[in-house]
Amino acid sequence: MKNSKTVLIDKNPGRNSQTFGVARELGTSVDLIHEPSIGVVGNKGDSQCYIGVGAKVQTIHDALLARIGTERDKMSMRLVQPEFTIATSDGIRNGTKEMRYSLIGREVTNDSLCEHLSATGLEGIIAVVACDKPPVGTLAAVLEHNRPAIIMSDGSIRPGRDSVTGDPIDIISSYQLAGSDDEEMKRRVALEACPGFGSCGGMFTYNTMQTFIGVVGMQPLHMVSPASQDERRMTEFPDQLISRLENMIRNEIKPRDIVTNESIRNAIIVSMAVGGSTNVMLHAPEIARAAGYANFGVDVMSAEEFNHLSRDVVPVIVDARPFGQYSMVDIDAKGGVQVFVKDLMDAGLLNGDVMTCTGETLAEQVARLAPPAPDGEVIYSVKAPYKPTGGLRVLGGNLSPDFSAVLKLAGVEGGLENNRFEGKARIFDGEQSLLEMLDRNPDHFRNNDMIIVRYEGPVGGPGMPEMLDSTSRITTLCRERGIVVGLMTDGRFSGGSVGLVIGHVGPEAAVGGPIGLIAENDDIIVDLNTNEINCLQLDNSSLVEQRKAAWDIEVAANGGAHPSVGDASTRLLNRMRCSAVSAVQGAGMHPGGTLWVSEPRAATRTGFTPANSHRGGLQGQAG
């Protein structure tokens, strides 16, 4: 195997000196320093999500060391030291101003790995990923580098158990107690909710994206669901990963051979079927961009097709937290994600011909794994689903002309019984003002209020923070009082959020989007029959002009930025403020705020059309 991107150390003794030294210290032959390089990378951070990563990276590194050498049966490659990215903890910082760094962490991961992969010239990469955003940044970086790579999830944390009630609990259980006056219970649940280590265990953003990465082909399916502390991650999986990577290197199978428009479509369909996190609608465009697709709606999946599939074709087939009962460790106990991947494929919903990191097609990989049938309690079948329609919906209308707004339909607990919500706008410029009101006067909110939180988008935040603290308090308030209160924002939500919550409304308020023109007590309509969110007052063009003129005056008087935008008090926050693209493009940081794509490529259609063999009516048609 030869390097395609020649960053190899040459014969200059100055450049060779440290390379010789590294080889000696790592215990590899100095005769291999001019061979193609291979190494392990991992995600690290300040929460228990990342505690298990280091040991797994070291175990894989040690296994690589044993497999590398000059002997005939060894891999003739240069082993490099493990490298780690950094990220903040979503759980620790939700509801604080520091949460603005969460999505930015995806971009920082991409940048740091880009430096390592490109400067080192890595020709073989194994990545151990954890938490929410770093896995996506990792995948984006290896797609841009486009040399053989394989990913392994660090794994989920096992649920805790309430010592008084005996109920299984997790971080979402803790967040939903934020408004309680029972300080003893809040402390007990906080102490017991997150035992051990690993990433959040429900079908929140972490497991939505781990399932996505498995289905898109960059992670072996059987490595997605086991818990972080499952011994297989230390005993069986390392050698399997190395063997699969060796095969990819030998056969020149690269990430862009695997991550195509067709495999991304598969992963989006599975995200619908598991009632996944709304964050997938930020991460899927970013993964598509890194894979070379400049226009997600054209190259991969339009909003129209997305809604047709979610409404008419794809059901929810897991009973999973936060809208259900079970966690990823329960899914693992019933056979793992490969169970529902097979069931979806058998029903005609997934293209089984796409390539995966195992060197097999998706269909071949699933056949080899031979998963059991859905158990009907944790994992349901497409024929007899948990919910009849998919878990996600994207929305247009006069508040979302970008057609960027996203609703986790699987998590809605009330307010859309007839596919329609009508309510009054309650305006909050920034999440902190909403949290203050929820603390100070929760009775401020009435039935059928639609809370509007704005200036929290990619530019406005800056950083587009998620709002688990807010949504958890609102959910608890609604359950206790038997009312419906919605929340609409140009920011985003945790995968653990439930309720009538609509995020990613765009264009965002900070750039003059319509959400910034809503006034207190305006009439808000959410209509899933038309997949639109509208403000009735903004149908009046003269009123829109009047409000926009007043908004422009505020912006001009504040030096070109609306006074309600968040402070960009660090270089990183300022970089996000100046370079963020829209939510519909993934909300990443790009030169001049214009989406950048490395080596763009055209989408190739295979002719496969997702269909549900267990359902009559429309199939494969946009509607």
C-alpha cells in the first residue's frame, strides 16, 4: 500500500530524528518510520461520558503494536501516538451560557483532527468516540481526510436506579426535577442517575448519532449498542477493528466510498424509525458536506421527501427514552441495533447494497450478524410498530422560510391531537430570561402558550445552545398542571427533550429572520397537515415592513448587531458569530459564513426507493 497523500517523513536527518525517537519509545521498528502511518484517536472531555475512552484507545493502540512489524505476517506501517480531541459536557452545562460551546465542540473536533490527520499523513485511522458532538466532528474530519478509517462508539452509560422507588433513572430524570421543591429527592436522584461511565443511554443525540454512524457504514453495527463498561469493548472489539481496518487499507476502501448520498439516506430513515434527536437535522447535513455533497436538500433528501417518509412510510419501532421506557443497554440485551436495521431492510425501507467499513454491504453485514427478530417490547417490528409514523418532521411556513424548523413528533405529549396547534406567543430574547421566569413565576404561563426563545441561533447565541433545562421544566409544568405549553426557538434542543418543542427556526432572529419579528400575544399556528409554522400577524405585509424597519433601527443603533444577541467574548465565540452557516446547512463554521465543501461530488442515484411492504397507500412519492 502506498500513501496517496505524501506527508511521509523523508531522509532528512533533522526530520527523522524525532521519528526514530518515537518509534523507539513506542516499541516499534525504526525501519518502519518511512512506511504509511496508522494510529488511534479518541474524544475526551470533562464529564463521565469520556472516562472510558482513554482505556479503550490504549487497548487498541496496544493491539496495533502487536500487529505491526517487519515480519511477513505483520502490518508494515508506522505506528503513531494516540491523539485526543476535547469537548465540553452537555449535561453539566445545559441551561448555562457555557452551553454555547457545545455545538462549537463539533467544529473544534473537526479542526483538531484535521491538524493531526493531515499533518501526520495518517493512512489508517481507528476512532473511539463519545458524547454528542465530537463523534460527528470526528466523522467529518475523516471524510475530509478520506483515508481508510473505522469508528467505534465508546458506549452508553447504564441507567441508575432510584433507591426509594426502584425506578430506572437517568440524566433526563434529574433535569425534570429542576422545578421541584423537594431538595432531598433532587439530591438523591442526582446522585443515583448516572452510575459508572459512558455517554447518555437513551435514544438521545449520542445514540441517535451512533446508530446513524453504524447505519451509514462507518461503524460495525454490533459495536453500537453495548454499554461503555461492556467487556467486549476491551476484549473482542479492538482486534476486530484492526482486522477490518487492515482490510480497508489493503482494498483501498475509503470513507467517501462508504458515506454516500444513499447511505446517508439510510441513516436518516433509521433516525426517523428510532424517534431520534432533532440534532440529526444539523449533523446529517454536516456529514453530507464532509462527504462532498454541497446541497443536502438536492443531493441527499429534500424536506418534502423527508416529511413524506416520516408521515406515510416510516414508523417508530423502539420504545426508548426519552419518549418511551428503555435505554440502549436494553436494546443491546434484545440483540442490538442490527435487529431493527434488519427489520427495516426486510420491509423495504433501507438500501442494503451500500458499502460498509466491514468490507461487506449493509445487507451482507446484517446477514452475517444474524440478529433475532424484534422482541415486541423494547424493539418493535415495522409490521407492528411502536408508533405508526416517524419520529421527526421538518416545517416551513412564514416563520421558517428556510424549511429548517424541526419537531420531534415522537416526543410530543399533547397539543397536536388534530395535527394542529393554535396559541399565543410569549416572547423571550435569550434562554436565560425564560429560565428566570420559570424560576420566579411559573404561573406566568397559560394553556396553549407558545414560548418564543430567539437570538439563540448559530450567529445569535453564538453557538446555537440546546435547551434541555428549559424543556424539562416546561414538560414538568405541563404534566403537573394538565396544560400544553409549546416552545419554538432558533436555537436547538437536547435529544432528551420532549414536548411540543420546535427548534432550528430559520432564518434566525440575529440575521433578521421572521422569528425576530413576532410580538407578544401574536397568534402562532403549528399545522402538521401542511407541515408549516405560521404567525398570523406576519401574513400582513405592511405590518411586517413596519416591524422590520423597527428591527433595523435597533440593529443600526447597536453597531450592526441586534442588542439581544449573546456576547462573543472569546475568539472562538466570535469565530462562530462571524462564520456560522444556517441550521439547514448544519450550523457549522465556514469561511465568510459560506458553506465550504472539500472536493465536491455529484450525488449518484441507484434507483432504490424506500417503501414499507407492510403498509398500503403512497410509497416512494413525495407528498
